[in-house]
Amino acid sequence: MATYTGARTIDGVEVKVDGAQLDPRTDLKRFTNRGFEWTYEGVEPSQLALALLAHHLEDEQRALSLCKNFMCQVVANLDNDWELTSDDIDKALTIIEGGSTS
């Protein structure tokens, strides 16, 4: 199970997966050149949503198709410093895709 973390530092935002920098996956789609952001809806949070989903799902097309809803429902609502596990992402995707969480 992977653990994803985001933090605001003196040098800017930092997003890691299991302690390593998270690839922004601009090779799939470039929403912005300004890196990751969260706590609102926009292009930088979209880049983060795509990167999280691409890493977690290991399915580029599914990550692209779920990116907007994941950004709106999860990334836009993250705190300044946050942690998401693989289980957290799976639970959010179940809700986004209209499934049951029980």
C-alpha cells in the first residue's frame, strides 16, 4: 500500500509517494507548467489528481477519465498538509464511480 503526502514548505509545495517525489505525469496530459496545488479546483490541482491516479491505478486511460472528478471531490478538499493512502484513494474512487463504500 502506497502513502502519498503533500506539504507546503518554505521552498513551495512538495508531494511524495512513499518518500519519493511524485511524477507529475505531464507525459499523459499537461494541465500546467506550474506544478502541483490543492485546496481548490483548477489546473494545478488537476495535475496532482492525474499524478496520484496514474501512480495508484497504473492505468493511464482510467486515470485520465477519473481525473476531473477526483480533483473536484478529493484534491480540492485536501488540507494544506495531507496524507492519502492507497485505501483512501480506492474509497474515494468507489464513491466517484457510484459504488457502495460498505
